[in-house]
Amino acid sequence: MYTVKLNTGSDMPIVGLGTFKLRGQELVVQTVETALKLGYRSIDTAAVYRNEKDIAIALKQFCPKHSVERKDLFITSKLAPKNQGYEEAKAAALRSLESLGLDYLDLYLVHWPGKQGMVREDERNKQYRKDTWRALEELHKDGRLRAIGVSNYTVRHMEELLKHCQVKPAVLQIEHHPELQQNELMSLCREHDVHFQAYSSLGTGKLLTHPSVQQTATKYNRTPAQVLLRWAVQRGIGVIPKSTNPQHLKDNIHIFDFALEEEDMGSLDGLEAGTHFCWDPQHVA
């Protein structure tokens, strides 16, 4: 598996298994086992996905079967927006560790820049973010969180964090695909050695039928999903596609035996439209 080097010195697989909306113990366990068998070693979850305990069951049951040790895995979870704040964040991170049955997390992200229950424009969000980050820094320093980062932060949120943090974020996870490339944000991350990781690489599935994507897929005899994922990793961007379909899981990780030509990369780059298929954090104070 190809990896990226985080600013902590750790290696993170550039392709991981996304688990958003993956619910139900049987389906979670089955999907995780298939992923492990196919060579996935990175699993991305979150408190709000409500599947941490089921992922723990799968790991405990199938890691020995497939000769996967804890050091081979890269497990990410995220802080629920309702748990922003120093005490709440610390307790929530420890709950995620307990739910996943782990002594440490490889990466823990602040899921959203605002606190649940507050209007987006409320200036108190800034203090909650600051207090939350302090809690994560402490858990990072004592080894419980090997790396810490953020999700859904804009340029403004990132600049604010970089001004006050003692530990720089290792990762920014954000919606990213050809129609929403977030180049200013990507440049900021690269300037500060923060890995830029994409979610919704397929545009919640809507980009799979885009004529340019389909045309490129036909040219390389690949699936549209493989083209979109290859476009991202060829730019050095991590991806976490989610699927419960064994063939799709296999396809999504087999993107390292071909490369898109420069003109095809340029064609996909040209699809930029500022289109959010998910959430837009721009108005969170």
C-alpha cells in the first residue's frame, strides 16, 4: 500500500476505507473483513457514524485471521460536533478509544469547526475550537492520539488554528473532487506540511456519470471511480472511498498500476465548478 508521510513522522496509507453511513453489525463486520483481505490497512470512522464498536468487533475477529497486527493498521476517528470544548473533547476522544478497543488512535480529527446546537455565526465557536484543540494536544502528547487534525476547516479556520496551536494539525480532511478542488486550501496545507485528504472523492456518486469522467475511464479501461480516485492520489491527496460491494472495494484500492496522462489530468482539473455535494463550512464563525 502506498503511504504518505505525516508531519508526525508516521506513514498513513493514501487509500483508506471510509465508513460513513456504514451501519449494522453484520454489514460493518463483513465489509471490514473484505477490506482487510483485499489489503486495506486504513479505516476511517467517527463518533457520529455510530459504528466504532462494530469496527472493533471486526478488527478483533479478523486481524488475527489475516495476520494483521495493530502496528499495520491506521485507524482514524473524529470528534462529534456536540463534544467541542476542552473537557467534552477529552472525554469523547477517550470514549472513541474505548469503543474501538484501542490503546491509541493513529489519527483523531475535529469533525466540524462549529459546536452543535449553536448558530454557525456565533463567535463562541472560535473559543470552543481553541479549547478543543488544547485537549487534543494533551492527548497527543501522552500518546493516546498519535496524530491530530481537523475536518471541514476553511482557509480562515486553518489560519486561526495555525496561529495558536502548539501541535500543528497533521491532516485536513475535506470534500474534494474535480468539481470542488479547494486549491487555496490545498496550497495552505502544503505550505504548512499538513496532509490534504479528500472525502466524497466521487461527488457522492454524482461524478461517476460525468461525460469527461466516463470518457477517461473508457480510454484507460477503468471504472469511473478508479479514474476519480487516481486523479486525487496522483496529486498526492489521500482518499477514503466507502463501499460495501466487494468488487468496488477491490477496484477502489487497485489504482496504482496505471497513471493518468497530463492531458487527462488537465481535463479533470478543468471541471472545477465550486460545487459542494456535502456540507459547506464557510459560514461557521
